[in-house]
Amino acid sequence: MTTAEWIISNAWVIWLALFLLLAIIEMLSLDLYFIMLGVGALGGVAVALLNGPMWLQVLVFCLISLLMIFLVRPIAVKHLRKSPEGFRTNIERLIGADALILEPTSRMSGSAKIRGEIWTARADANVPSMNPGTYAVVSRIDGATAYLTAKSPDPADG
């Protein structure tokens, strides 16, 4: 038996090895392209186990891979990236939070305690300096600096 005959008669092994290789690459990349190709390779395994000719194995691989990439992947990506409504991550959660001014805060320097952490703080563009012990609101975060605006008095306090 020549090498070519062995490859043709055991094509399912090659398709299975291709699937495993693509699955490993998918685990490293996490972009859902390689797993779609891997599913196509499983189609090649199925045709090879049913003693289909090599051209049919390649055709099934290509068709299943393309269908998976263009039909299934967009739906999968949409579901993976979907987060609950109003869900904010990391520093986005700090915007709008109360900040306790710890030292005099102006457009040039200052610090504030925001949700239990001490941040470098600056007064936003149209805000005069803020005094220690007063509260402000986080308007934006730039790097490790929180920009604050004066907190409007609560009508319930008055």
C-alpha cells in the first residue's frame, strides 16, 4: 500500500487531526472562526467514514465551514457580546458616582475618595476649586484621574 492509498483509505484520521488542530487554535484566538472550520472538518470525518470520495469530503468541508461562518458565527458572536441592559464595566461604573473631596481640588490638583478608593481628582473645566469634606460627582475618567463637578444640593436636605 502506497502512502497516497493509505491517506485516502484513512482520510478520517486526517480530518479528525485537522479538527483537533483547529480547536486548539480556536482556544488560543477565541474569535469563533477556527471552530467553525473545525465543524467543517467533522463533516469531512463523517463523509470519510461513509467511504465518500476525497472530492466529496473536501466539498462537504468547504460547504459546512462557509455555512457555519456566515450563518452561525454572527449569531454566536451576538450572544457572546450581549450584556444585560444598563450593564457598565470598570471605570464606566464610576461615572455619576459621589466623590468625597479629600484635599483642595482644582483644575490642577486634588484627590477624592470614590467608592472606597482614593483617586487623583481634578475639577472639571467650568468648576471652581472644591473644598475638603464636600461632595462632588464624577463626570468622566481619564486614565487614573477622575474629573469632578460640584454636586447640586439635594432638595430633600433643605
